[in-house]
Amino acid sequence: MKKIGIGYSSAKIILIGEHSVVYGEPSIALPFSAINIKALVTSSTTKTTIDCAFYNGLLDDMPELLDSLKKAILLSLEKIKQTHTPLAINIVSDIPAERGMGSSAAVAVASVRAIFDYFNVNLPYSLLLQIVNESEKIAHGNPSGIDALMTSSDTPFFFIRGQSPEPISLNLNAVLIVADTGITGRTKQVVASIAEKYEDEQQNGPCHSAIYQLGQLAYSSKHFIESNQSVELGRTFNEAQHLLSLLGVSSPELDTLIAVARENGALGSKLTGGGAGGCMIALANNKKDAEHITTALKNNGAKQTWLYEMSDINETISQS
């Protein structure tokens, strides 16, 4: 064992394919390295303890809100046969919780990595994804696997559930704006609501149609991103938002910021993640336009914003 185990993860942004990805349609997501989680593991004298923004105490007494994290920790200890070894786990996160940025998956990724690092045990990437996806079943009910993948990766992916993810190249002369409404989303409830509609209606019903169309937009978006067609990608964002609204996953706060972005020159804008709160994204031609849009968003209720160059997802321009 080491004196300290360290694990990192980042947030994620879904560009397109929210919810439809659960039903086998494609999606495109980016690792969002502007916001990170760090987990530290040291020894404990009695029982395993957790210290994070939402809880400080014994692992056994963690609130239901953190059951997914508890699952990831217990599975990790089980895999390396250390279930009776007491640990002190400290988690420091910059990711706003329940905003569609993959916070539950990210905290699991960082914690699993830190535990394996502490015991100096190799962690195959496939095992990491397996553990995190099991924990995500508690957090979201029917996870697609995209959150686990993106919060543990540094590569944008074109993702279809059950298939090998395809890395994609960002070749877009545009700036992505991310804005937080400050309102927590309800991913698990929204996923369950869509599932009920999907199962109850015929295959040509409105829910089935919206899911299929979102998948088609993801295929188009991949082409637009790789061929530097930012105007077309912006239009696709707008079309996707219309479909997501039909599925009932937007919110008044999201609708306001999405409209403000468009009114102030965005090429397109939409929610990102589970919806019903959380974050929205918008596409701008350049940094100057993006800063103008960002100011308008903050003047209309955005709690925090980030700008990213789409030609290099690892380059953060600014955050505020």
C-alpha cells in the first residue's frame, strides 16, 4: 500500500444525443477538463470514512443521495479483496452536482482510481468502466455508459450504446459556450418518464420519432464537426433542442438562456445532459461573439459560464 492514493476525473458535456443514446441512437460527447474532481485515499484507524462537499462521516452511514458513490467504493474494495481495510477518502470537486455534467460518474471514477492507486493495484480501463457503470445504475436507473466513458477519458467520442466508442477529431473554428442555470436537474426521473412514454406508445409515436430524429442529428453533427461546418452544427443544436422540448426534458430556466443565446448571435443553442435544469450550450463563430453571448447569459440568470475552443477541446479560454 502507498501512504496516499490519488485519482482524478473530469466533467463531460454531451453535444448531442441526450436521452436518445439510451435507446441505441448515437451521441457525441466531450471530456470537459475545465472542471475536475480529485480523490485522495489514506489509511483510517477504525472504519472507512468519506469527506466530501455533501457528507463527512462513516461510509456505512452515508445518505441515500450518495448510494452510487458507496457502490463504487464497495465494488472497488471487493475487486481487490480489501473489504475489511478501513480507509479515509477525501473528495474535492469543482463539478456542479446534478447539472448534466457527469458529476456522479466523475466522483466514482476519481474514487475508484484513488482506491486502486492506494493499494498499488493495476486498474484495467474496462474494469474501471464496469465499476462506474454499476454505480451509475443507482444514480440514473438506466445509464447509457457515456458518462463513465467521458469522465474517465481525454478524447471526444461518437458513442453508440453497446458498440465500441469512436474517437472523433474536433476540426471546428468555433467556440462552445457552457452556462449553468444553477437549477439541479432530475436525470433519473426524466429518464424514467421518457422510458414510460417510449414503452407505452407505438413505434411511430411522437416519442419514438423524436428519439430517432435525435439519432439522425448526431450522425449529421459528426460530419459537421469533422468538416468545419459550424453554421450547420448550430442549426442542428436548434433542431435537437426542439425535439428535447417535445420529450419534456427542458425547463423554463433552460428555455430562457437558450433563447438569450440565440438572440445575441449564437449559431445554435440547446440543453446538455439530462435536462429539467442543469446546463445549456451554445455555439459562437469566434471568441468575441462568445464573450458577448456570455455576458448576455450572465445578465439573464446564468450562474457560471465556460468557453471552449472547438478546434482543441483541451484549451479552455475562460470561465466565470
